[in-house]
Amino acid sequence: MAIFPRKLEEWYKPLASVDKTWIAASVVIALVMATTTLAWSFADPSHQVPTETFEVAPAEFREMASSFADKYRGSTIPEGTEIYLAAVQWAWIPKELRLKAGVTYKVVISSGDVLHGFSLIGDDGTVYNLMVMPGMAYVMYIKFDKPGVYEIRCNEFCGLGHQGMVGRIIVEG
Amino acid sequence: MTGSYGVEDRFARITITFSVLLLLLGGIFGLAQVINRAPYFELPSFLEVSPKTYYTFLTGHGVFLAVAIPIFWITGFTAYLAPRVLGKNLRGGLLRLSLLMMFAGAIMAAAAILSGRSAVLYTFYAPLKAHPLFYLGAALLVLGSWVFAAAFFLQYLEWRRENRGRGTPIAVYGLLTTFIVWIEATVPLVIDVLKNLLPMSLFGAKVDALEARTWFWFFGHPLVYFWLLPIVTLWYYMIPKMLGVRIFSEKMARVAFIMFIIASTPVGLHHQLVDPGVSAVYKYLQVLLTLVVASPSLLTAFNILATMEMGGKARGGGALSWILKQPWGNPVYAGLAVTFIVFGIGGLTGIINAGYQLNLLVHNTTWIVGHFHMTVATIVAVGYIAATYSLLAELFGKGVKWPRLALAQPYLWLVGILIFSFSYYIAGMEGAPRRMLNIEGAGGPPIPSEWIYTLQLGAVGGIVMSASGALAVLVFFYSLLRGGIAVARIAPNPHPEEGDPYHPLLENWRLWIAVAIVLILVAYIPTFYELYSRGLAPVSPVGV
């Protein structure tokens, strides 16, 4: 059997008009949704998936984040500092970040072992979720407008201690 | 007529009974989870589970209910229905081989899970490592289902040679679509298992996490349509049959199935919208294709509702009272209609998950859990069970012992799922993570108060859903013991009034499979080119 039947008139029987209308309507609905979700990328640049990524070995990244954590433990991170945040079984390194409100920070985030999830949750209703993959780093530029406390919870299953993997960002005025 | 399908019927009786047993086991796991993850639920100590047990149950819940049941139930259902519709036998040797492989695979995977050494959850993302039997069992189960698919395709091709110029009956049309999508889905799974997961688990080989995850979702999304398509088939086949009318549009039904074949697979990246290392352009391309695959669902919604309206009016209903004139008192019809309604809501929330930006908000939250319990869980626990009620008479020769309880089951589920899923939707929008044992016990900061009442309410819904599942299991096994009455006839009517319409373009499987392959290549070649040309970043496997 060939891919196309031999003669057009053998198979060409038009659909009824109500069928055609509904098929067209369903395709139009799909296209409208596709356009809206694309348009939103341009309309609201504040809530976007970061597009800057690079490859990094998990052990190496863990080291970078650990020395960063040692350097800034308990102190506010100055403007212009590149922040390293590593997700490992079962903690965030560093566990706590002190940032200044109104300042844009460059945050590099990756995993030291398996898949993790970066879920930023603020009491102002902020919810922002990204995947954290070993071998691949995300570069984010984040700015908090107001002082407050934001939790960082792991939301991708990463082993038996997954539920205890909580960190936080303290935004100071 | 029944006598001539002894081999097929034995196959179906075994796989369908096994599915109901798995429903019992997976359902118990589900109940244990939903009550253990609700914050501040005072549980008696024998109901509290450790993290290891919790994540083992969670793995079993997903693998048994969402992978094993569909494979066993759908092959069994097809073995029952396809021979009766086509009037042809399936090859007995292939059926036996397939049954052997599927059971061997299921037992291996179940042993790996229940021993507590494979708590990697249903998505088994590398580099988290499970016991090798977990991957081997999964692969064998899938290969066994391929042997069944081969038997089904051979039977159909034979029928087609003998019936040139006849349209494929809608029931077989839908089941063929199901198995074509299944093959599309499982090729990437088998590649992932052989290339990445088995070497990782057996020899500690390094694996690229993003590559493995991309193969997984290449499989994981069309898997969703494998669950769904037999139920879409049953909507198109059983609802008009029970109402005594024809499908509103036979052609549009077939157009919908073809769209499922074309668009089910090249959409997996919508599960990876927030993954690092995949270009935003390729992600968006698959968002677009995902929204295209919403079209056949919209076509189905329209066509089935129009069929219900025709049926209701034929039974004396008016402009709106046709809704009341549906056979709501029949357990099979009630089950299919409840699945239709709940799937409709669940499907709409799926469009939100697939939205390029909205995914940032709901990714890996309980929103997703709400979504797939309205879709797949309802399909399994109400849809498959509804069809099983009618098989109790025809296939098992028993009938339903307690038809009133069987009727209560889908409605009880409807109540439970509405409470459960809407609570989880709200919790998810507030950021509550999925796949997590008792959050408040983790020693972190206090949890947002919105999570507390929504997750507790979710547990209430989950308990009602479990009660509905328990009713289904009880009715099934008690009916097997005691026998009862036939509730609906699922086998084709002996003398259909009209033949199935013949549209050569809609019967041209080769063309549509070719289109599907082209679309899959268009959607995935750029992604894999990006991965491989950049160079993989393999990482060492890690235990749970």
C-alpha cells in the first residue's frame, strides 16, 4: 500500500460543516494560548526562566559554594558580588543568604550531586520554581524590592532527607 | 461466540484481575502518603511511616498505578474486545509469551521496590540509583507489552487484507491508536534504560542527568496518552452504544485519534520548561505542540457532549433536560461520564502546567499532583473500573454482585477528587512542594499557614478517594466469588445497523505514522543536537 491512495476521488469526502467549524475552533484556541504564553515572555520580564547556563562539575561547584559560604557567613553580601548557591543532599550551601533590598545580584545555582529543585517562597506570595541539575549551572539575576524573609525549599525528590532541605534568604532594608 | 476466544479471554482474565490487585496495593500506599504528608495530622503510631517507607510507598504508588496497571489492564481489555469486534483471533503463542514477559518484569520491579532498595520514585531521575532489577523489570514489562502489540497489529493487518474498503470500527481504531502511541512512547524509555540507567545501576557508570531526564520525558508524556486513549475509545464506543445513538461525528472522532498519534510524543519538553541547559526556543516549540495536542481533547469534548445530547433527547429530554435523561443510574455509564467530567477539568489545568511562564509558578508543587490525579488517577480508578464492571459478566461470567455499591463508587470518587485536587491546586499555587513527607517535621522554619488547611483538606479528599477505590476492589472480588447481574454489554452488538464509515485518508495509518515520526524528529533533533554538540556532563550515580 502506498502512502497516498491512488486517486483523489477515492478518498476525498469532505467533513460536515459543523465538524470543520469545531476543528478550526479548537486549532484557533490552541494558537491563541500559544501566542499568549509567548507574549507574556515579553510583557513581564520579571518572572522568566533564566536562559544563561554553563557546564560545571558537581564537586567543583560544591567547593565554590562552600568557600563562598565561609567568606560571607553571617554578613550581608555586598553589591556586585557573584553569589554561588549549591544544592546538595540534603542542604543548601550556603544555608542562609543576607541580601540588600533593591540591589540586583548575580546568583549562580547548581547541584553537587543529584537533581534538586529550587523553590523560592516568600510571605508576600512569591513562588518561583527552577530545576537544579548536576553538571549544569543556572545564572540568575535577582532583585528583592522589599525587606523580608524568603524560604528556599528543595522541591525535586533528592533522597531520603529531601524534606529537611530548607534554606533562606534574608532581605535587609 | 464467546467460546471461540478462550486463549484471549484467559489472558484478559489474568491481566485484569492482576490490575485490580495492583489497585488495592497502590491505593493503600496512596492512603498512607496522603495522611502522612498532611501537616499536624495526629496519626496513631502504627500509621506513621519513616522517610524510607514513605518514599518506597510513593515509588510503588506511581509505578504500580500509573505504569503497571495501564499495561496489564489495557492489554487485557484489548485482548477481550479486539477479537470480538474484528471476528479474528490473536496469535496464542504471542499472547503467552507476552504474559510471561510482563509478569516476570512486574515481579522483578515489584521486588526491587518492595525490598526498599529502589525508592527513586516513578520518574527515576538519574543519577539517583535504584536496584538493577527495577530497571530490568521495567524494561521487560514494556517489551512484553510490545509482544502483545505485535499480536494486535498482525491481527488487524490480517483483518484489513480480508476487508478491503471497509472502515475500521471505532473501538479498534481507538485501541490501535493507543498501541501506536505506546510504541512511540516506549522506544525512548528502552534507549534510556539500556544506554544510561542499567550501566549506571550495574557498574556505577557516570550519566548525564539532563540527557537521562530528556529521554525520560520523551517517554513520560506519550505515556499519559497511553493511559488515556482506551478511555477515549470507550467514550466513543460505549456512550453512543448505551444511549442507543450513533457518534455525533464518526469522522471527527477519527480525526481526533489521528491528532493523538501525531502530536502525543513531541511534547515532552513541557516537563522541562525550567531545566537549565535546554534552549528557550526548543522549549517554546514543544509548548506550541503541547497546545496542539489539546485540540483532539477539545474535539472529543465536543463530540461526546453532542452525542450525549442526541442520546438524552432521543430519551425524551429537552433543551437542557437531556442532561437529566442520561442513564446516571448505570454504574458503567456513570463511571465513564465521571471520568469525562473530571478529565475535562484536569485537562484544562494541564494547559496551565504547559504554559511557558505559568510553569515557573506550579512546577513541582502540589498543583501538579492535583492535575494528574484528575487525569490519570481518575482514568484508572473510575474509567478502567467502569469497563471492568461490565466485563464481570461477559468475560468472567459472573456479573456484578452489588450494583448499587458499584454505582456509588464513581460518585464517591467524584466527591473525593474534587476535594483533593482543588486543595492541592491551591496549596501548589502557594508553593507547597510535591513528593514530600510531613513538611512541618523537617526542622525548618514554620510552614505557610495556607499549606496547612489545604494539605489537611487534601488528606480528607484522599481518604474519600481511597474509600471509593476500596469499594471497587470489594465489588470486583465479591462478584467473582458470588456472581451477580450484568450491568452493560461491552461486546459489539451482533448486527450493527450500519457499517463503519470508510474514509481512505483516515485509514491511512502509514501516512499518519510517517507524519508523527517527522514531527518527533523536528521536535527532538534540535534538543539532542544541543545536548551532544555541547558535550555531555556525566556525573557519578548516588544512592537514595
